[in-house]
Amino acid sequence: MVELIPTRSRPAGGRWRAALPVALRWGLPVLWVLWASLAWWVEPRESTEAQLDRDLASGRVVTFQRADGWADDDAYWGSRPRLQHATDGGLLAWTVPNGQIRYVFVDPPASESSVAEADPSPNPRWDARLAAVAEPWRGVNAAAHRMTDAAAVLAGVLTVLWLARLVGGAPPRAGTRWFWFWIGLLPFGTGVLAWTYREVWRAPSEQVGERSSGWRGLGWLILAGIGIAMLVSVAQRLLGTTVVPG
């Protein structure tokens, strides 16, 4: 006879605890790549009146809106630029079928009519042409608006998962929770990637030296934030706003 040796099954809670590090190890980077791809695609791009004229002539304008500009003063890196709606604003924004958002600075409506009277050769008033072929901003569920909402959802999920692990998980080894909280506010989610790399991918087996404090994290947030902004500015000058929008 063969003696059967009973095996102890792992509790369900233990299986979840074992699977969580693996899910974080791969899930956070994958979510970030998905978010970054969508966010880059739907980031508003400055265009020209000639491009607006071509989009109108080809019937590619889906929605449009006049505005004073873009509001992007949220400290949260996952926030999206918001149009500051104004019927007499000098900015025209429109969406196209591929999901991109374009904008151009034009004369306010009153100025456009006076220009058209003085010189009949330019295009008619943009507002009239746009209203004839396109819907108001958010008037329809355009691809650009759906993709913008999807990017916001991905950023929210990524942030919630990161915060849940940072606050509810084991204490981080390279820095305190406050250190990583400040680092996590870096633009474009780069802080979340830094935490994933240092605390998940290359986590030391034991505590080595003193952990970085929250004050150090705040300092890194300021310095790295300035550095990232400078890099983006240089990249825009070298590659153009089509490749590096913002």
C-alpha cells in the first residue's frame, strides 16, 4: 500500500498576499504605459488656421469650443488640461475623428466680422463654419473625449493601487512613506515608476542604512519637477509640439 501524506493547503489569504507583489511588479508599469500612450495621444496640440480650414473642408471636425485658454493648475499628475470656456475667447479648440485635440489662437468673434468686411478674401467667421458641420464641445461622445476619460480612469487606478500599497503594505525600505508620497507627485507619473523600480523591482532584502525622510522627498520633488519641466521645454523646441505636446 502507498501511504498518502496529507499536504497543507495554503489559505486563500496567503495566496492573495503571495500574488500581490507579482501583480504590482507587472501591473503598475503596464498601467503606466497604457496611460502614457493615451495621455500623449489626446494631449491638446497647437495648430494653425490653415489646418483648421483643411479639417473643416474635409469634414474632419467632430466637436469644437471657443475658450480663453487651458487650465492645468492641478498638482495631480494624472489631471488633464481643461478648456476655460468663453464665447468671446481667442482660442478655438476642436477634435478630429482619430481622437486628437487641436487648438489655434484666433481673433474674437467681433474682430473676425470686422476683418471679413475689410477683406472678403479670408475665410468666413470660424464660428459659423464650425457650427454648420460640428457639434459643441462634449455635445457628442467623440473619440477624443472617450480617450481623455479613459486616460483619467487609468491614472486614477494607477494612483489608487500605488497609494494602497504604500500606505497599507509593508514599510518601504529605501525611504519613508512620506518620502515616497512626495516623490509620487512628480509629473507624468515618474514618481510612481521610481517607487515601483526601487521598492518592488529592486527592493533590498533587508534594511540598509537610514531611510530617506519626507523632507528629502519634498526636496527631490521640487528639484526633479523643475528638471522635468526643463527637459520637456527643450524637447518641444527640438522636436516640435506635434511630437512633444503640452
